[in-house]
Amino acid sequence: MVLTKADEVMPGEAESGRNGETEAWHAVLAIHGAVFSRLNKALNREFSITLAKYDVLAQLYCAPEGLTQSDLSRQLKVTDGNVTGLVRRLIADGLISREISASDRRAFVVQLTEQGRSAYLSARERHDELLARYFGAVGADRLRETRNMLNRLLQAVNQATSRDSE
């Protein structure tokens, strides 16, 4: 593989004295923070939807029959308390509905309303446009390589943590 200027050590990395794992973690955090902040601002400004709300709408769009709030919190990888607050705000906005589950009277099922579906699809189009603009210069092949590498890192983390719990 031929290395390019982009493959070289980032400024300050060599003198940081940190190991490669820590530097990789910092790079993941940096890209997440930069993209999250920009997407959140754009979606909030243009659609009055925070990225957290957008993520809820995206999960519910993929589950037309709805999700329990517990299932939603598991899929979003957040606490039940975080989901409860988001659900309340999205109901107030008219974007989702909440009903007691027919199969478990202790659980609530949330679903997109027609207004929520429309809002999600509009925001998704802009979300995807922004990601294409942010990442487009990298190129499809490099993005695929990056995704594959991140998936390998996730597998390594999952394997290490499963060994920790044995």
C-alpha cells in the first residue's frame, strides 16, 4: 500500500507520548464530535429537530409497528430516562404517539405519526446531503476501508469485553 500525506502522523501525535490505541480513540472522538456538532446544528436550525430526536425518528421509521421505550433505549444505546424525555418532547411536537402495549400492560409502544414520518424524511434527506459533503472528498473506496476498519475495531472491543466478563 502506498502511503499518502493523509496517512502520516497527525501534528502533535508523535510528541504526545501516547500509544496507538489512545491516539485511535482520540481520532474517533474528534470525528464524532465534529460531525455530531455540525449535524445537530443544521438539523436543529433547518427542521427544529436535534440529532437525538432525529435518531429516535430514524429508529421508529425502521419499525413501523412501533417500539417499546425499553427497546428504543437499547437500540439507541442510551438510558431509559433519556428516552423518556425525548419521547415526551417528540409527543409534544406531534411527531410520535405513545400507547400502552397490548401484550405488556407495563410497557409503552411509541410510533411515528404521519407528521413525524414526513419530518424524518425531510431531515434525512438533508442529513444525508451533509454527510456526503463532509465525507465526499475522501472517496467511496477510502470510506469503505474506513468502515471496515471501524467494524474490525468494534469486533476487537466486543471480543475483549466478552473475555473480561468470563
